[in-house]
Amino acid sequence: MHTVNIHEAKTHLSRLIEQAVTGEPFIIAKAGKPLVKVVRLDAPDTPQPRRLGFMAGQIAIPDDFDRMGSEEIEQLFGGES
């Protein structure tokens, strides 16, 4: 693992990041004193798919859900007043 100073890191950041991605971590130092270590993240390439039914059992839908408010809707659309 090699050490670079801040100025060199700013100048060659793209190249250094590519090296870290390929498995060559490096250290950034200031005045010869190591400050940070740059390494590749082992994150998944694709986001996790969303799961259907993830809230099963946490909410309840009333049996008359499809009829809720039907009287008010009928009145709004020309039903009996």
C-alpha cells in the first residue's frame, strides 16, 4: 500500500480511485502524517428488489373498502340529493 500527499491525491485523484477500485488501496497523508485510507467499497452492484407484501399483517383493509363513500360519490355525480 502506498502513501500519497494531499497535493498529489488532488492532482491524480481519478487514477488513484481506479487503482483502489481494482484492489490497490492507498493512504493520503499531510506533511508525512497519514490521515485517511482509501479502499474499495464492497457494495452490491444492483439495489435490492422491492418486496411485495412486506407490510403483511401490519395494516387491515375493511371488508366494505370498495363500497366506502359510495353514497357520497353517487350524490356528487348526479344521484339523488
